[in-house]
Amino acid sequence: MTEDLPLAATTVKGRTRAAMTAELLAAGEAGRIRIAIGRASDFFGAGVTQGSTLGERVFGHALAGRRADFIGDADLPHTYSYVPDIAAGLVTLGTDARAAGQVWHLPGPRTVTTRALMDLVAVQVGHAVGVRSVSKRALRVLGLVNPMMRELAETSYQFDEPFVLDTSRYESVFGAAGTPLAAAITATVAWYRTRPGTP
């Protein structure tokens, strides 16, 4: 996915994001605000436990010897964004005049399959980690009682095909960036190990 793809979302959240983007860019063009929009993919990192597909149900479960829960096909490429990379990218966009008035995909670790990412997690936790894919139907059923599952059901299409965020535009303007995936996984697992109650 590149920054110049049309805003043609069909879901409630997608249409809301598209409308917000159009409104912000219009305000920037009119000179009412200075705007730069940074986009990232599914995020993970130290402190991320809820609100992410790579939170407690992946890292916490892996450390506890349980299966990691994912949405969709674990063998498809999927871009995951590391929180410190997102923060660094947003700082750049907020302080560099070249970013103004544009949408940018923030750099991060290289894109791999979810299964390859879990292989790196397994190395860090010291044992194999099983992967369990949560179906759309299960998400919809769980969504009847869990608001987070309801929201995930709406965006589960993002896990049905390769989901690759192209960050080359950002890197061509601001320079190479992004933490190597193995280092990001190592730091995230280390943080999860330090939490009270972690086995």
C-alpha cells in the first residue's frame, strides 16, 4: 500500500478515517493548520498489551507457553509497526517542514509473514509457540459481548490478503529508519518478562 492510493474505504471506521484525512488535508491546503499525517500498521512493543493484534494474546501467551491468537492467515506477509519507530517517525513529521501537507507511511521492521514473526518470538521465549487463527465468525460472536472483538471483526479483511505498508517514500525523503525486526521482538519480549505475574 502506498500513500497515493484512493481513500475508498467501505467500513464504518475506514470511511471515518478517510473523511478525517480529507478534512485535515483541506484545512492544511487552506492555510488554517500545518498538518502532516503519519500512518502505521498493527503495532507492538513494550507496554502494548491491549488494543493491538500483537499484544497480550501473542507475547503474553507465548511467555506463558500458550498458543498465540491471530486473525487471518499466518502465512501471508503482514506489516507490523514497532511503537518506538512510530514515535520517532511522528517526531520527524512534526519537526521537518518537508512533511507538511502530506500523508506518510512510517517506517518500521521489515514485513514478514506472521508465522515468521512468531518464529522470532519462539527464539526469545525459548520454546515453540503454537499459532491459533481466530475466524471472522468467532470474532463476530465474541463481538456480541466484547467491544474490542467487535471492532476487530470489522477490520478482519486486513488479514485475508497480504497487508504490506510501503514506507519507501518516507525513507527517500528523511533517510533509512526502522528497527530490525529481531531487535524489536527481543525488546518486546524482555519487557513482557519484567511484568509482575509473568511466568
